[in-house]
Amino acid sequence: MGHMDRTQPPADGEVRILTGISQVPATEWDALFAHEPELASPFLRHAFLSALEESGSVTASTGWTPRHLLLRRDGRLVAAAPAYLKEGSEGDFSRDWAWASAAADRDADADVECPSGSARGRACGKSTPQACGGEVSPT
């Protein structure tokens, strides 16, 4: 995998995989929280993710290569998720061996994780995966 953006068009939008949070404006990313600011996690904010990258905490050499996900419809950002490519379980910020074991049992090549631990529930302003027009399945 190179260090280029990758784009895939889903049925009704465009998914982009970014190599750094700086590739999306902070105002656009954080606008996803505007409808429920009291529930927005500071760990999903653009400034926090940017600080992780700029400090060198999340890099290929630390085992956390940024691969953030964006979903756009008609050019408008409608959903986003911070994501990182992991080469293995060593160097985890949260020893989540259950996820690593489940992935190995299914011969999975990749997981989507957050450096602050497994993410569940709200993701960047959307209360359910269905609100983004998709589904999430653990299998």
C-alpha cells in the first residue's frame, strides 16, 4: 500500500481512505458533531487526531499508520471514522487481545481500531451505521 488516497464509489456516495487527518479540513470533520455537541468525544475531534499525528504517536514506526475513512454524498462529508493500519498487536495502546484473536480466527487481514481503544457506539456524529446508509457486522 502506498501513501496515496484511495477512493471507492459505493452505490450512493464516495468512500475515501486518507493517509493523514490533515487531508480533511478541521471545520468539515468537526461539523459532523454539530447536531449533538454534548455527546461528541474529544478523542474523535480533528485537533486530537492531528496532535497524535504531529507528535509522532501514530506513525508506521509506532505501528499505527493513519488510514482515516470518509464518506461523501454529492461532495458533502456525511460520515467519518479515524482508522489506523496495524502491522501486528505489539505496540497497542490498549491490549485488546480479543479483537486480535477474533481477526486471526477469521483470517482477517485488517481491523479498524482507535489508539484510545476499541470504538463502539457513536462515530463522528452518526448514532448508528444505518444513519450513514451502511451496516456493521462482527462476522
